[in-house]
Amino acid sequence: LNYLPDPLARSLSGLKTLDLQQCGLVSLPECEWDMPHLRRLNLSHNRLKTFLPAGALRGLPNLEMLTMSNNDIYEIDIPR
């Protein structure tokens, strides 16, 4: 798994926890994610080079814990 397919990010609206650590992810969907109940997202130990896209953040209104350690991210630009 090198990427999370767009349809998957839009169709898991009931999830509360999503653990994608050590999946070899190099990118995340740019679309608006539809996961209003998601509280915990673990993206650690992948090969991501950028922070979550703005569309992802808008679709995660109840996110409490985000883990992105051990990736290749060197800059975080948080949209306002």
C-alpha cells in the first residue's frame, strides 16, 4: 500500500480509530475526508513527506490524537 485511495477516505464515516502505521504510505488523498467521528489517526512509520492535506483536516472535526512520527516530513503548514 503506497497510498490511501480517495474513495476510502470518503467512505469510512463511522470510524473512530484508524491505524495506518508501517504501511509504506508515500501520499495521502487530497480530497476532503469524510470521517466526522474519527478521534485517533496513526500515520507513523511511513514515508510521508507532507503533512495532512487541508481537505483531510476539514473532514476530521473530532480528531483528538494524530501520530505522524518517523516519516520524512520536514515542514508543517497548517491551513487557517
